[in-house]
Amino acid sequence: MQYQFENNCDEDENKDTGPIDSFYEKKFLEQRKIIISSQVDSKLTERVLKALFLLDALDPVKPITVIINSPGGEVFSGFAIYDIMKAINAPIITLVTGFAASMGSIIMLGSKKGKRYATKNAKVLIHQPLISGMFQGRATEIEIQAKEIQETRDKIINLYVEETGQSREKIAKDIELDYWMTAEQALEYKLIDKIITKMDEVI
């Protein structure tokens, strides 16, 4: 396909991690913490999935905390992280600080209900997929691409409905445009379960 599904609000480039970043990442993994603080793409997804599988293999009972401050990114990369968060045995805790936008908000929902936290100044953005590039190809190919876009939109709506308990009609209406929420609004929307001011509140 000539287009790429995206679900982000800002363009961002993942920089190569240097020795200092690698040192801190290792220390966070020792504490069973994974930080997502960049655009969601295949490179980030590979790093996060490796960490999830490793921590699950080391201890399938002890929780893994995923800390999110992300503008979102590629839809299928985000779904890959969400699916594996749901699939592994180790319980997942998610904590939003800064913001969880578009696919960042999908990843946020990768933990079980009751285990989704946000800091008091965090924000959440939900919206429908954005498409980068133009449709190219024969009419039949364009029709197939359009169908795939609609199916992806429906999948996102269904996921939000399942994870929040909101009606399909409400979700479909809310994601037509960028829908920003404060931590308090995200709590009311049932995207998160608790607003924290201290890390020891994350249990």
C-alpha cells in the first residue's frame, strides 16, 4: 500500500539511544518499568515488545508498569503493543504523564480496568485515524484501501467502547475531531481509573 495509517497529533523522530539512555533504560527494566516517550513506530514497538516479553519471562506474576508520554503514531504499531500487553501473563499497569494522544491512548488501555493511572496535569487525546500520503493505484486498489481505512476506524471505535463502556454512538461522534481531555475528564470518561500525585499511589 502507498499510504500509512497514523493516529498522531505531531510528527516526531525517534533518536538512537546513546549509552546514557541505555543505562537508564536498563535500570528502569530492573524496576519492571517501560517508558514510552516518543512517536509510536516500528522501532519503538520492537523495543517495547522485547521488554514486555523479557519481563514476562522473568516473572509472569509481578506487575509491569508502562509509563506513557506520547503523541501517538502508527496505528498498527500501537495495536501490536496493545495486543501484547493484553496477551502476556504479567499484569500491566499504565501511567500517563504529560499526554497520551491517539495511539498513545490506545496503549494506555492495554492494562486491565482498575490499573490505569494519570498524573494530575496529564491530558488524553482520542480521534479517528489520520492518513499520510495520497491514495494511488487503480480504482479497485483505492476501493480496497478505503475499505481498510473504514475497518481500522471501526476497530478503534470498538476498542474504546469495550474499554470505557461508553456507547458506540458517543465514541463515533467524539473521535470525528480531536477530542482532548484533562485527567479529570479522562477519569469521568472512564479512560483512566485514578489520578495520582505520588508514585506510591500506583498499585
